[in-house]
Amino acid sequence: MLDFAAAIIKLMGKLDNSYASQHIAKQLIRSATSMGANYGETCNAESRSDFIHKMQLVLKESQESLYWLKLLNKANLVLSPPDEFDRIQKEGDEINRIVAKSVITAKQAK
């Protein structure tokens, strides 16, 4: 998740200076960096329910990050090469699927 957050930060430097781009950049950086911070908290979970709760926060931030990436793409605000953007979006999708599966597995093991 750290690499994903770093890639997002670098990608945001490749947006134009429009109000929309800057607004989305702030939202995306917040959600992408929050994923890793919240995931770090799962290591200190006090119980299975605490672990599930914290992983659900990671999932929420992951889904929000994907939304902002899709919006950037849909609004044609990304100035970076398409393959770079596609790679970052694919990594976000993979993280989202892994986290979602972890939440489901943790809930089933209850």
C-alpha cells in the first residue's frame, strides 16, 4: 500500500492546475495514504472484531481511491502516459480485491 500511495502522490504531480484537478488530487492523496495508515493499525488490533473494523476502514478508503482515479480518467484530467495511469489503477483494483477478500475471510472465521 505504501508503493500505491507513493505512485498516487507522483501521479498527482502530473495533473493540470485546474480547480477540479486540485480538488480531486487532495481527495485522492488523502484516501490513498489513509489506506496504508489504517492497514498499519490492523497490526495492533485488540480483537477479531477490531481487526475487521479496521480492515473495513481500509476497504472504504480503497474504494474511495478507486472512485477518484476513475473520475480523473473519465474527466480526462490525467496528463501522464496512459500505461502509467493504467498500471496505478490496476494496482488499486488488486489492493481493493485483496482487502475485500480479507474482510470476508475474517468475518467468516468469527
